[in-house]
Amino acid sequence: MTPSQMVLGVRLRDDARFDNFHGDRNHDAARRLKVVCQQSAGAPVVVICGDSDTGKSHLLQAACHFAERRDQSAVCISIQELQPFGPDALAGLESHDLVCLDDLDLVAGNDDWEEAVFHLYNRVLDRGGLLLITLSEVPAVLPFGLADLGSRLAHGLLIQLGVYRDEDRLRILMARAEQRGMVLSEDVAGFIMRRAPRRLGDLLGLLDILDENSLQAQRRLTIPFVKTVMGW
């Protein structure tokens, strides 16, 4: 088990990598983050801001995969999953070269959590590590009560993700299918887009289902086959 797959860490998806973060809208953001991860020195904290369906978690996990290929230790933590354990669960994370905290805005305004994150930031800085966090908004907009924490985040490297449009989702769907060796025509992709949930994560999850059923049935992806599998 790698350092990024600790009990409190997110189990990394194999397909969450920089090279399959598709979509022109946020391509530059992914490229900037990869450059930061390659540097031996730079901003101690990188803040990735964007809506819930813009690929923030994908980028955190991609950074962890990238770090591990460089023989660095990395850990990715979901704040939502960590909340029941309390802020003390952040202790010791600074032992990793890369520490990723997903959805930090969930604890904005909570004094105990903010203090714990602030101390973690300082410990990561002292050890020369890198802290990556995701937020739904830029730090100045969120209700951080601890001024020192808000200041540190505001002065970190800010990477802002744009909201995907339908044409972006279509290109991402087709690119992911091609990467998996699936033959997905534009007509079939358009049909899926009209029927499937709009969230990109749900859309790609649906692609997993179609891929599995296509392999089992030894059938190519056609509109009738997609209708049968999905019950549409």
C-alpha cells in the first residue's frame, strides 16, 4: 500500500492523472499544477478553486500519482470524510512530501479545524513540502475566521477552474472513451449526453458501465445497445 492509500487517505483512482485530464477549458490549469509539482521549491501552498464538477479532486489525485512516480510520498485527504475524526486527524500529515486536502471550504468558519489546518500549513512549510487544497470559491470569499490562515491561503498560488459546458463534456467523454480503447461515435456520444446526468463525474461513471457491458456482450456501442444497458 502506497503512502497515498492510508486508512485516512483517499484511494487513488488509476485514471486520475494529468495526461487524461481532458477538456480545453481547464487544460492550462492542469499544466500549471504539474509544473508546480515538478519544482523543488516554490509556493508552499496551491489553492485550486472551482465548482464541484470541474475536476478538482481529479487534479489532487493526479498530483499524488505524479509525486509517487518521482519517489515522493503523498497523501490525499477528503475533508468531508475526515470530519468525523476531528481536526486532530491532520497531525503527522506533514511527514509526506505532498499533502492534498480536498474541499477545505467545508470547515471554513470552524475555529478548531482552521487552527489545525494553519498549524499543518506551518509544519509542511518547515519541512519544505507542498500543500494542495481545493475550495469552492477563492479564499477571500469564504468565511475563514482565522486571519492568519486566510492570509496564507490568499497569498498562495491560486489556480481557478472554469465551469464545463456541454461541448466540453462531450469532448471529455469521447476522449476518455478513446483512451480506454472504446469506439464511441459522435452520434452515440450525443445521445448519451442528452439522456445522462449533467455532472461530469456521473457521466464518466456511466461510461464505465457501458465499457463493462460492451466487453461482456462483445458488442460495440450503438444507440440501441446503450438504450438496452441503461434502460432508457
